[in-house]
Amino acid sequence: MNALTLRHATAILPCSLLHDARIEIALGRISKVVPESANPVEADSIDLQGAYLAPGFVDIHVHGGAGADFMDGTPAAARTACHAHLRHGTTTIFPTTTTGPFERIKAMIEAVRTISKEAGDNCDSLDISLPAIPGIHLYGPYFAADKCGCHEVSGRRDPAEPEFRGYFESGFVRIATCAAELPGAGAFYDAARAAGCLITCGHSNASWAEMRSAFDAGMRHVDHFWCAMSSVSSLRPRLGTPMQAAMEQFVLMTREMSTEVIADGCHLAPELLEFAYRMIGPDRLCLVTDASRALDCPPGRYKFGHFETGSDFESDGHVGHAPGGGLASSVMGMDHMVRIMKRDTSASLPEIIRMATLTPARLTGMADRIGSLEPGKFADLIVLDADAHIQHVMRSGRFVF
């Protein structure tokens, strides 16, 4: 189908809703977003009967789904997880590593790169059962020893240049995380900047001074706000008095910094989601799933990371639980995150969708292609009902579900 018109949609634009909209699609891209009253073109058309139309979600922090973890290191596992997230409206995905040995992380990168070629990035070479996969998020293994969370502690380490250059030389790392206080972090950030990555700090007990040094080296993003990150109280045992500012204060006071929240209703209370929205805002705040292999699976015991050597966790069907009582990643898709933000915060629907689409697209350098309903961008679209449940998913102008 070379041309298609979606009619009578409620189009979710970055800052507003366009009611009774018509979206014209040609050759896999959006060609027009106009009121229905505008002169129509001759093309096949579908009447959306007022349903919401939004750009497809962009997930920059995601570990797995439907029983598979990207760290399983096989194309089959990567394909399974990607397909699961597409069903939840994620049309662009950045598969994310955990801690683990060099060989396992390299296997993950190669497996994801294999299926990324199947997914393609245009309508001429596209498996529409997969989201677009522009690259991976190198997340583990460079975490602080006391901030590993549910990740396997034995697989964390300080960054060593021969190792991390081996990852960057793949040309497939688009987002790169390292705890700012680790020896070698500066060299890591230099290599990530040279590779054109969004540079992030996560699983860290960094002080303001260490964050400032990382910022000067190119770090601009902090992973899952309030989760596995430093606080004023967590720094005191390490640095003594006077008490020092931490990652939260650095992000809130530095306008160039962005961050993300896991809005699954289990990681953060409503007041924290509201605080993040009001204090950081939709142009600097992303929604992420941080989803594990337990997405779309029944409650039970699972492995976080590789299916043999990863850490154990329990899913109750709402969230993962690590041994000892901590949380172990989410088990929900991006559509659920949108619904929780809609329920628990004062953010408008366009702002919430922006946090799941245009903001992560801009941070990863892809806003010229995806992230909003604008002419020239790929027709990676989702149709939502009034409660933000997925009705249809479209990749490059073709319906998947």
C-alpha cells in the first residue's frame, strides 16, 4: 500500500490535540496532518472514529519481555522481546545490557544487530513485526559496587579501555551508561562521546563534584530517577561531612540534564511522578519501561539477565522483586507507563505522550525521523482508546496488529 489516509482521528501533537484530524501517509512516511475539513486526497482511507492517534513509543531503557532477555544473546531471544514491546506500542527500541562478562555483552550486541537488519529503517526493507532498532543501550557492566540493584554483582566492574572500546567499535552502541565515580569513567565518557552516544550516569553513588566532572566529559542523562542513584544520605558514609549534593540535586539544577522514570505504579509513588513532571518537565523527562523478561508472563520466578547466569527475581504480575525485598525492574510495557502517568499526575496527554516519544527521540538524535506526527517522519503510529489502551500499531505506514 503506497498511500493511506487515516481519517477522523484525535491526533496527539507535541503540545496539543488536533480533533477530527486527517493524517495522510505515502511511501511509509507521514505526508500531511490536517483538519478533516481540508481538501482530501485520493487514497485508501480508514475512519478512526475519534480514536487517539500518536507517534509510536521510543523506549531507551528495556531489558526483555515475553520470557526473553536481550542478554540471552541470541537473535531468537531478541526477536521475541522486541515483538512483545511492539505489541505495547514501542516502535523504536534500544535493547539494554545488564552486568556480565565481555563475551556475553558482545553476544548480546551481535544478536540485536542481526535482527536490527531484519527490522530495517524504511518501508523497502522492513519486517513490520519488529520495532526499529537503531542500536543498543550499553548499560551494564560499569556500575558502582553498592548500587547494582537486581543486576548480578559479580558481573559489574570498573571501565577498562580495551574492553569498552571493543563495544564501541561495533558501531551499534547509541546510549552508554557508566557510574561517574568509577576509576576510568572519564575515558569511558570520552569514547562514548566520540561514538556519538547519549551519555548517561546510572547505578551510581556519585557526588555533585563527580557529576560535574562527568558533565564536563559529555554526560547529559541519568537513568531511572531515584532508583539505584545517590542521595545526600547515601553519600555521607562515603564522604562524611559537610553533607554533599547528589545526583538528584545535580539533575534538578542543571537544565542541560535529562532523566527518566519507571511509571509502573510500583517503583515510584504518585507524588514522586508528579514531582518529576513538575520539576523536570516533559522536555527533559522520559518514560522508560526498564522491562524484564517477565513482561506478558505469569507470576513466578525468572532470571534477570542471561537465562543461566542472571540473578533470580520473583514477578507478582505487577513488578519484579529481588531477593531481600528490593524491586527488580518492571514487568510492564510503555502503554502501561502512559496510563499510570495519566492517572497519577497532572500532565496533559500530549505531554505524557511527548515523554514517551519526542523527548527520547530528540535525546538519541532521531527527532528528524520519529517521535511526533509531522510530515516527513516515518509513519510509526499507534491508535489508542480513551483509556490509552493500544488498539492498533503501525510500522512505516503498515498495520502490524
